Amino acid sequence: MLDISIKQMKYAVEIARCGSINQAAQNLYVTQSSLSKAMKELENTLGFAVFQRGPGGTTVTPEGTDFLQTAQEIVYKLDLLERQILLKKDQLASIKISIPRATYITYAFTEFFKEIQNLEQIQINFSETNSREAVDNILYHGFHLGIIRYPEILEENTIQMLQQKKLRFRRIWTFDYRLLVSRESPLAGHAQIHPADLKGYVELLHGDTSNTFLPESPGGRGEDTEGKRIYLYERGSQFDFLSNVPTTYMWVSPLPQKLLDQHGLVQIPCPDNRFAYHDLLIYHEDYPFSGYAEQFYNVLLRTKDEIEQTL
């Protein structure tokens, strides 16, 4: 009997999908050397080469084609079994969701929770993270839903990635980033903002949102390292800075007027923004999108409509 592990099969399937050991190693969060070692051990066990390495990348050998077809089926069925087991454990009012650090989404989720708070059993796992981890949480950590954000120029690549990973999606919103400042800020009276207006001000940024879906500089900013910046790792801190330090600003997706009033903030459009952004609600094709998932999605759309009426 051949001693082939599930891990080896998953590795081989990912290499074939990427056509690159280096890219596959990044996607799998392993080192290139350990991935190459695992493939060498697999090929020694099989008795033939699965991949042909060359200057143009990594290609599948004729002998490897049949193996990979079977391996892909096994990996898919095991992933499906794992998700089904996880779903059976969550047959109460359970939501596991990853979202970007976007205030309007958190606001919508609290509105959704108000609608279900009287249920006898509720379990919620609410994670604020980046788009890449939102995808991984669904694929590998039993999460039901995720929200990803990306610039319009990456639309084709993002949809292709979701299809490859057997993830479905529902569109939430397409928007331009707004400048968020205190009502006490000298910028608050501007009808619109241009990058030159921000010289001397302090920019607030989320410090852990770097990922493959979102450029480092949303909202039309340059990618230089000049100027004054504060990197935040707790979303609530942004309101403390913005409300109490009038020289700070932040690029954000549009906020509900209720929250702007609550924190004494204003949001200002920037005609120089380079990108429009998309927010998508994603889930695995095996997840039954109904019940609480659909209820939350409808609350998201209502929140989006509420904000748009004030812009």
C-alpha cells in the first residue's frame, strides 16, 4: 500500500493549480523548501515524476495528470466532509463571519443581532481581518461567511479566484473612499478634498490589512513613505484619535450618519480617488445560503441604502 498523505495530495493539487512552487508555498503558508521536499517524497513513493520543473514554471507530467485528477477529487470530498461535520455542530443560531475593518459593516451586524437577540441559543464568531484571511477562514477554519474588499481594477482576478476556490458571492456595494475627520478639523468645511489639502495632517491607517486583494494605498493616496502616519490595530482607536485630535484623518468606506453624529465626525468626498471599491459577501458553494445568512445580507443592503441617501 502506498504511503501517501492527504497533505501531500493537497500540496500537489495547489502546485498544479498555480503552476509555480513558489506561489503554491505562499498560498499554503509553508516554505518553498518544505514544499519541494514533500513533493520529492511523494514522487519517490509514486515512482514517477508528477511535475516537470523548468524556467517557465512548473508543469504536470503525463504520468502526473491521472494522479492529480484522483487527488483533486479526494481533497475536494474530504474538504466537503469536514465542512458538513462543522455545519452539523452549528445547528443553532450560529454565525461565523470574517469582515474587513469597516464601520458600516459592524453597524449592520449589530442591527442584525438586534433582530435575533431573543433566540434561546446564539453563537457568534465575529472576526475583523483582511480579505485573504476571510477567504482562508471559510476554506480551512469552518467559517460560514466572509466579506472581502478589493479595487474595481481587480474585479476579474478576484472573481476568478473565488470560482477556483469554489466560493460563491453576493454583491453588497461599490463605493469610493471618503475622508473622515473631526468636525473640529480645519478640513471639515471643505466640500471636497484633494491630496494637496492633507499636507501636514496625520493619517490613520489599519496596520494589519495587507493582503493579495487590496492595494496598500486605498482612497487614491500615493504609496510613498513621507508624511505623518499612525498605524492602528484596534478599529475602535480610530474614533478616539479622530474625535480628539483634529489634525488626524482617515480614508474609509462611507459611514451611517448616526455614527458620524455620535462621534462628531464628517466624511468628505475626494474627486481624485483612483479606484472604486467592491464589497462582496462570500460563502462556500456547499453552504446553504438561507436563514440567518440571508437575513444578515438583507440588513447589509438596507444599511448601504441608508448611507447612500445621505451622501
